[in-house]
Amino acid sequence: MRARRAALLAAVVVTSSLSLAVPAQAAPSSLNSGQSGGSCSLPTGESTVTVTSSGTARTALVYRPAATDRHQKPLPVFLTLHGSSSRASEQLGVSGIEQSADRHGFLAVAPQGTMTSGPGYQWNVPGVTAGSGPDDERFLTDLLDTLASTGCADTGQVLASGYSGGGRMVSQYACDHPDRVTAIAPVAGLRAGVPVTDGSGATVPDPGTCVPKRPVPVITFHGTADPVNPYEGGGEPYWGYGARTALAAWAKLDHCRRGPVTTPVSAHVDKVSYGACRAGTDVELYTVAGGGHTWPGSDIDFGPLGPVTQEIDATELAWRFLQDQSHTSTR
């Protein structure tokens, strides 16, 4: 577990996520998507990758651990998408992904949204984001292709994570492009399709909006006291159904034959899991009793969004999950 640093700044609730100030860093180097593959062409440390997607220049912050400079084989990719009203640089701090990349030797990638939301940006999640916006699913695909062209990224091992609105975005991306991800790891944002109202008045996932052509392993994290995306459902129209409902929907999509099984992990954390799923996939939810709209194990003070558990580390658990699924599931 990472040691808790001093809080960067108190978080504020804007739309569906947070905006945090992060310490100033040296300006990262830049890479354009025109570079070809071969040996890894990304510098070690943090850099900015630019990719043209749908005719627009888009960017992502990429962190390549220094230790990987000793070999040139492509690295697994750990995508982490920022929440609404936030940005890529803040998500690096929220997730602590660079420290985890140093430990495990993966390529950490924080894409940047472009739809303005409060002091930051949000993702254009198909079917739920109001107004017109960019094709962010196309952007994620183009970004993965660009990373592969650098010779640095193994796009056969891709973990797509995201916080809040970023978690909703990677959930829908997995629904629509399951061939581009090995597993997903949303934090406070798992979805299984667009929320709709059924005949009884309950909000449920629209099955027609999540029809992946292959099973997708899922690990997710959610606090029971989340004030933004409520654990039991409700809240804003884009949310609607709860975390357990989303988990059960993915278990059905993955044809899981066992579960749900609830296992205590620590004093305030339980794991809800489904097993015996098609292609060896697993579907897991870490429920944090009393947890807020926060990233488990983060060093950040999320302020009014609620407490952050230090009993588990979402980034580390997600990485372990990717390793397990890479060995057991098929693409």
C-alpha cells in the first residue's frame, strides 16, 4: 500500500467527479503518431503522445518506467481515464499509477478528454453524455494503435481503468470494442449499458447497448457511501442502476455459472465475485463499506467526495487481475 502523502487540495464536486490541483512537474517530452514501430521510441519517464483521431489532434500522458529501457520488448498497457471535471494529469495522481508502473514494468497511459466540464473535461460516453462531442471510443482505439506503432505497447495486454466518468467510458468501450481490451477496472463507475426504465419502474441496463462479441474480465471498486454514483443506484440520469446490478449484468454477458459469492477481504471491504465464466474470465466487485466517491489506496484527499480506504489498493489489485486474466483468458 502506498504511504499517504499530504493532500494536494480539497476536492470539489462538479458534475460527476472531482477537480484536484497537482504539483507542478517538468514539461514532458512529446511524440507524434507519425513515428513507426520497431524498438521502443518513447522516452523513459512521462511524455505526451499526440494522435490524430477523427481529424483532431488528441493527447495522452504516457509513463514508461526507467527500468524498461534495458529491454525493448513491448509492455502491457494500463489505461486510466480521468473522471468528469478532471484531466489526465490529475488522474495520474489519483491512481498513483506511475509508482505502480515502476514496480511492475507496464506502460501507464492517461488519455485526455476534450469536452469541457467545470474546471476540467468529461468523456463522450455513447448514449448518456448530453450534447454533441467527439468520438471518444474512436480516440481510444486510435491511441492504442499509435502506442503499438511506437514499439513500446503490447496491445494484446490492455487493462482499461477509469475513475467515475472515466469508468463509465471504459465500460462502454468494452461493450463496443471487447477485442481491444484484456480486462476493465472501473472505479466508482462500472456500467453494463445505457440505463433505462423497465416495466416495473426500476432502472436497469439496456441490453441492446452492451453486446460484446467476447467475454470481458471485470474488476471494479465502489464505496457504499458514494454521494455521486450511488452504490445502490439512483442519482443522476446517466447513472440509474447500482454497482451490484452492473456486476450481475457483466456476469450474464460473460456467461458465468457460479456466484455471486461474497468474501471478506478486510475490516471494511468485501469482494463479490462470479466465476466459472466463459473463456476463463472473472467478474469481481470490491465493496468498500462507508467508502466515498474515491479511489481505494489513493494518496489524494477527496474532500466532500468521502473517505478513501487504505485497506486495499485499486491500482495494484487491477494490475494483478490483468496478470491473472492474461494467463487464463483468450482474446
